[in-house]
Amino acid sequence: MTGDQTIHRAAQIIKKGGLVAFPTETVYGLGADAFNPLAVARIFEVKRRPYFDPLIVHVANPSNVEKLAKETPSNAKKLIEKFWPGPLTVVLLKEEKIPDIVTAGLPTLAIRMPNHPMALALIEECNCPIAAPSANPFGYLSPTTADHVRDQLSDQVDLILDGGPCPIGVESTIVSFLDKRPMLLRPGGVSLEEIESVIAKVEIPPIENRPSAPGMFPKHYAPRTPIILDWSEKNLDLYKDRNIGLLLFQQPKHHLKYHPVEILSMKGNLREAAANLFAAIRRLDALHLDLIVAEPIPEVGLGRAIMDRLRRAASRGK
Ligand code: TXA
Ligand code: MG
């Protein structure tokens, strides 16, 4: 099949109420027609996701926001203009016609326009907004390749579109515009610095206290293997006799001979590290280690999103 035929088939599946996993620039999504409540219900079943955790709706054109949201504050407009298509999700008051199951009964809607040719072609061909969470079982790491989706959900998804590895590698940044001050609900692919260069200061609620972000559970993005964020070269021998793997931000000064090692970016580049993050954790998770010891990452730019995911992965079981 040509690319166009594959997209056409995927769109037919969505229009008939099926589920299609598709690539975006951030992570793979598990999509259904946002206006088909039964299809959306299947997303929750397949992911084993609690119904109180709302979904992001994906559009192929910024002009669709007006049709789905009651109003778009000027700060939201500015961010949309600057960062769409791209890894930014805005939370706005929703129009009544959006099924409650999509927004978990909230009066608000999370919307984004992804920056990936396959995602955009799919949404355009379906001619409907696509509700899609990340295409992973609830609580696990998001998939950044089609194989990640196949490994975990293949028998429950009607079609998986393979667009290669996701270039950004961490999920979209979520900003809510319901309060006077815009609020950062999830750090992600657009950095806080980039956002604050366009609009004034953004509120950052503490990680354990985000009532308006129902899906932001402290323990999330968790591999089966426990992770601790405790690596430094001073600890070089501390874990010598243990069955551990190392998740390093950049090339270590010393040769590390005892353990499997994943290096997110040899030169310590945050973009490269984000793009490699979930695949690297998955590879370590497949080794049946007792523990993954991760190196903390500087919390600037994309480093914020990476540390957010690592902290959540590390709080597994707490
Ligand atoms: O990059 C991404 O955003 C990916 C790709 C597939 O687009 N999607 C993604 O979806 O990460 P998901 O479902 O894994 O995460 C969406 C997050 C959840 O934490 C959810 O609670 C939050 O967005 N969310 C959705 N609707 C919301 C709303 N109305 N108000 C506040 N938070 C919302
Ligand atoms: Mg997710």
C-alpha cells in the first residue's frame, strides 16, 4: 500500500468507530473519533485508563479551536500562533457538543495540533477531531516507536501507523487558561522558557497538587523496574555488586565496566536526551534488573520535562 492508501484505510477505521495508533512529533497516540463516545470508551478499555482522566483532542487546523472551545483568551491565541503545529496543548472551556467521556465530565477541553505529517494527514482525511492519549497501557511509559505500541497493544488496536521514531520524544506541554494566570499543567516538548518568551509569567502548581490536571498522577511513566534518581560518579562503586542498570544524561568521565548503561546524549544535549528517554528506559526495563539508577538532568529547557517524567517514574510504588 502507498502512504496515501494507508492513511485512507486508517481514516476509514476511525470513521467506523475503530482505534488507530499513529505517530506524532512527541509520542505515539491511540486515536478515535472524538465525536464517537463508544469509540472513545474503547480507548479507556484498551489502555485500562480510569474514566476520570480526560483525553487530548487533536486537530489539523488552528481554526478548529473556535469550533471546539467556548472562548480562546488572547494568551492562548498567542501560544497557538507561535507553537502550532507543535508539542503544546491548551486547556480551554469546551463547547457542549464534545462528548463528556472525552473530557471525563470536565467543562474543559485539552486541544493540540500535532506537528507530524502522518498525524495531520490522518486528521484531515477523517475530517473529525481525534481524541488520543499516548498509546501505552495506563501508567506505563509512552511509546516513541511503532514497535513500542506493537509490543503492548497490538492485538487491541485496529491499525498501527508506522512513522518511525518520534523526534521530540516527550509529551506535549499542557497550559491551562481557565484562571487569570495561565497555568503549566505538564512540562513537555515546548519549554517553559519558550512559553514565557511569548506570554507573561506562567503559574507552576507543585507536582502533588494539580487538581485541575486529573491525569498527572505522581506515579506515572513507570517501567516495571524501580528507578532511583541517584547517579553521580562519586557513587561509582556503591552499586558494584548489584544487578542494576545506569541511565546517564551524558558521557561519563570514567569507563563504567560493571553495568548496562544507556547514555541519553553523549554531548549532554537536552533535545537529544528527550528524544531517547523512553526508548532507553524501555531497553533497561527489558533486562530484568533489580534497579535503574538515573542521573539527574539540569532543569532548564527540555530538562524540566525529562526530570518530571523521571521523578514520576521513580515514585512508582510510593
Ligand atoms: O504529546 C501528547 O500530548 C500526547 C500525544 C499523543 O498527543 N498525548 C498525551 O496524552 O500525552 P495523555 O492522555 O497520555 O496525557 C494527557 C494529559 C493527561 O494527564 C490528562 O489528565 C490531561 O492531559 N488532560 C486532558 N484533558 C484535560 C483537561 N480538560 N484539563 C486538564 N488536564 C487534561
Ligand atoms: Mg499518557
